[in-house]
Amino acid sequence: MPLRSLSASRSSISAKNLPGILVAATVGCAIIGAVGWAVNREALAAAGLIAATAFAGAFAVFLIVSERRRHETAEDELAAQASFLESLVESIAAVSGTLDPEEIVERACDEAKRLFDARSARFVPPGEETSETEGKLVMALAVRGEPLGSIEITRSAAFERWDRTRAAVLGDFASRAVENARLVREAHEREAERGRLTEQLITAEQDERRRLSLFLHDGPVQAMAGLALMHDAALGAIEDGRYEDAAKVIESSLERERRTIQELRDLSFAIEPLVLRDAGFEAAVRALADQVEESQGITVGASVAAGERLSEKAQAALYQVIRETINQAVRRRPSHIGVTVEELADGEFATEVDDDGVDERRRASIEAIEERVRLLNGRLSIESREEGGTAIRVVMPAYVAAAQG
């Protein structure tokens, strides 16, 4: 066989086929040695056995070298995996080093570019279309099934299957970091809102106590002081024998005493009407309307049946808003006041108090109503008509309307 042909033949033998060739050669030489032994050809037998031993040794060397190379390859792969995991841990630490959701996404893009040795990595908002190609990988970001967008990674080399697995790990962690950051931000906002509402509640309680104190001091207390003086005058008239004068004084004091009792009864009703607790919201508002009609001669219409679907706490708070609004409307000398409560489609409740009074509402009265509406986290709107009259509308959020605590 020519040398060139022999070289081509040897080069055609691949490492994959070499183990089989060595085993076949070892077996063949062993058979030759056995045949030589059987026919008493010692030279043939010795040559076959020597050749079989040589091929067996070559096969053993090949196995040792192949196994060594396999171990080296596995070690290289494990080292690469360990290096990538270290980089991934560093990326996770970098991504989670902030509590701002937008900054987390920016850092995730930077880390994805570094991890995959990419030319670029950009954030793709939800709804913007993007697709994967040989040199492009799309890393989805989602929280509990809600898409947050994706990160588009581009590089010159093709992405392998394990690259997509690694990208999924980074994307999942970035998504969770965004969710945690949002939850922390919402918690801070709720805490700030809770502090603001607590301060408003304390202020409202102080204002309410101040109003009660002024009312009692300027009203019933002064009336009782006047009654005491009238009783002293009546007692002096009786001692002097002026019985007719004493009777007139006592009659006048009784009339003033009845007015004082009525004022205290009205105050008790305004603070917490028993009918609201015993008969319900609609009955309480109608009782308030009847009281205003009887004492002020103003027609009050009430369509508030929807208020019965409010929670107990919400009913009490809304009743105070309606009472304050009607009291403010009475000072404007209207002939008619209308009160309506309706449930909106989204679970909110809208309350409107409309009057035809001609006088301007004082800013202090509006501020008092605004304060009560703020305690409900509600929305207040005031519409003043050119021909006279004002409509005050209060919208109560659904969660306040249903709150029991």
C-alpha cells in the first residue's frame, strides 16, 4: 500500500471508532495466538499473544486518556458554571440594592448585558412587540401572571438553551424585586396616609369638643344662669308679697327652661340620634328633616333609602355630614332643601344636599364640611347656581362604605 494511501486511511480513523478497532484487533490477535498454540506453531502463537497484549495495552491507554479528557472537560464546564453563578449572585445583589422599581429594571438590563456579554439590553414595555432570533433573547418580567414587560438582549453569538434558563432565573428574580419594591412603597404610602388621617381625626375631635364647649357655654349654661336669676327674683317677690309678679317671673322662667331642655335634646340628637341606631339610616335622616321643617318652617325632601346598604360606621359618619350640611343650608334662608343618597356602579356612594337659598355660603361653613369629608377619604364638590341655590355633593369610596372597623 502506498504511503499516501496509508496516511489517508489512518486519518480516516476517528477517535470515535478507535475503541472498537482496538478491541477487535486485541480479539483477533488473541485468536491468532490460540490457533498457533493449537497447531504447535509456537512462533505464531507468541506473536499473536504479544500483539494481543500490545493492543490491549493501547486500549487501556486510550481509556485512561479519554477519561482524563472527559474529566478535564467536566471540570471546565463546572468551573464555567460556578463562575456564571458567582456573576449571577453579584447581579442579584446589584439588582436588589435599591427599592425603586424603575431603577431595579435599569440595573437588571445592565446585569443582563454583562452576564451574557451582549451588545445591548433594553427594557421593552408591556404591549410593545418583540421576538427572539438567533442573536436575540427576550427575558420576560412578570409578577403573579401580570406582565411587567421584558428585557431584550442582543449579542453577536447565538443563544443556547442554558442561556435561556439563566435568563429566566435573572428575570424571575428581577420581577420579584420589583414586586417587593412596589409593596414597600405602598406600605410607606399607607403608613403616611394613616398618620395623616390620624392627625385629621385628632384635629376633628378637638374641633368637635371645642364646638360643644362653646355651644354649652353660650347656650344652655347661660340660659341656666338666667333661670337662676329669675328664680331668685321670683323668690324675692314671694317674700315681699308680690305674688302676681312672682307668677309672671316663674311663667317666663318655665318657658325659657323648656327652650333650654329642647336645645339640650337637639344636641343629644345631633351627637348620636337614637333613631339611627334603633330604626336605621333612612329613619334618622327623615327625623332630622322633620325636625328642621318643624323648627324652621323649611321643606326638606329626603330620598336616602340607598344609605341602608352602608355599614354602621359609614352610616354614622355620613349622617353627621348631612346634618352639618343641612344646618349650614338653614342659615341661608332657603325654602326647600333636598337630600339624596345613591349607590354608584363602582360601589361608591354619592350624597347630594341641594337648597335654593340666596345668601352666600361662608368659607368657615365650607371648611367644616370639607373636614368631615376628608375623614371619610371622600370627594367634595360644590355647585353654586347663578339664579340662587347650592348643591353640595359628597362621594364616599367603596372601601369606606363597606368598612365595619
